[in-house]
Amino acid sequence: MARGISRLRAHSVIPGFGLTLGYTLIYLAVIVLIPLAALFLKAFEIGLGGIWTIATTPQVVAALKLSFGASFIAAVINGVFGLLLAWVLVRYEFPGKRVVDAIVDLPFALPTAVAGIVLATLYAKNGWIGALFGPETWVGGWFGPKGLLIAYTPLGVVVALTFVGLPFVVRTVQPVLEDFDAETEEAAASLGASRFATFSRVILPAILPSLVTGFTLAFARAVGEYGSVIFIAGNIPMVSEIAPLLIVTKLEEFNYAGAAAIAVVMLVISFALLLVINLLQRWNHARKQA
């Protein structure tokens, strides 16, 4: 038996643990750790006081609120409709299903700047979609004399971030739904469970980890989004200006330490939020095991 295991190890496709771990750590250090360390070193050239001064300016605070707030709203929207879309793709057969399935991945392939220009054109006041919410339509009566403005407002930022984050939820939930045993759902229905009870007590617990993962990925992707947002946001200071735009502005002014300071603040906030989400997932898993 031991000879057979040693023979398998000798013919393993992947090198030994030590060599593999070494390559992994070197790759991680070069790609992630060293750039992050350089970012922190550059930011701390102005000291903690300088970072705090930059981070607490009204313009930066407003931009951070918009970036994280719009990212959270977009991730929640993607969590709901991404789950619905994944459900339709897995559970139903209809003409053009493969086309719809391929369209889901378009935000991955489409350049973000192109996506931003298209969204700004569609959701502007005279755009195909934006015109539907103008004062001349029946919808405008519900939103005041100017109608509902989407482009060049914080709402436009949410639209752009929803667009770029949708595939993350669909592609993380879809495989889990495909592997879900339909007989379990049928058994719950045969025992008299309603559709809501079957979904909330049988299906949702099974897909919840993947749904939370998709939500986290969509949120993380949205926080750092730049290209698709600047064209539809309008970039009005204190209104529709995102934090990544402030970083680019600082870089154009050759204020590298200031740009690094804003980036560090965003990184710390993002890390803290992701840590909280992971801790909640572990707590929920431990509670189920108990």
C-alpha cells in the first residue's frame, strides 16, 4: 500500500508540496503583496496625519460614500436578479437559451469604457431608455417636472455598477443550482411544503454560500470600477464623483502620495467589509454544523 502511494507521488502531475508552495508564495508576493506594500509605503510618506487629512476632506468622504454605497446597492440588485437569471437558465428550456447564457458574460469581454459610453447614451435624457422617464411621458408625473434623471446622477452610477457585476452572481450560483438534487425539492413538495417554504428552507440554504460569494465578488468589482462609471456619472463633485476618479485626478496632478492615501483608505475599508462577510459565512456554517 505504501509502495503504491509513493509510486503515485512519483508520477504526480504537479510537483511536490514544497516546490509548489514556494512557487505559489513567490507568485503571490510578486503579483499582490509587493505592489500593496509599495502602495502603503507611498501613502505613508505623508504620515498618518496626512492620510487622515486627505481621507476626511468633504470631497473624498462624499466620493467614498458614493463608491461604497452604490457598490452595495448594485451588489444587492445583482444578488436578486442574478439568482433569478441563473434559475431560469438552469431550470427552463426556451428558444435562444444559449444566446442568453452567452450574453451574461458580455460585461467580462466588453471594454469598460465602451460600456460606459453605451450606458450614458441609453440613459441620457434623450436616450432610448432615459427618454422613457422624461417629463413628457406618464412616468414623469411621478417624479416631478423634470422626470427621473438617470445619467449623470448617482442612479447612473448604480446602473453602471450593476451592469459590470451581474456575471459574478450568475456564474457562481448557476453551477450550484445545476448540481442541486431536484428530488429533494420534489420531496418537500410532496410533503405539503409551499413554494415559498420549499425555496426558503430547502433550496436557499444550499445555494446561500455561492450567492454570498457572488455578492462579494460583485461588490468588490464595483468598488474599484472606473471606466464604465465616469461616462454615465457626470463626475459632479460632492454629487456623482466616485473615489477612483479622485485617485486618477491626484495622479494627473502628480500627487502620488495623495492618490496612494485614497487608495489605501479604499483598500482598508474593502478589506474590513470582506472580512466581516467571510466571518458571517463561517459563523453561519458553524451554526449549521452545531
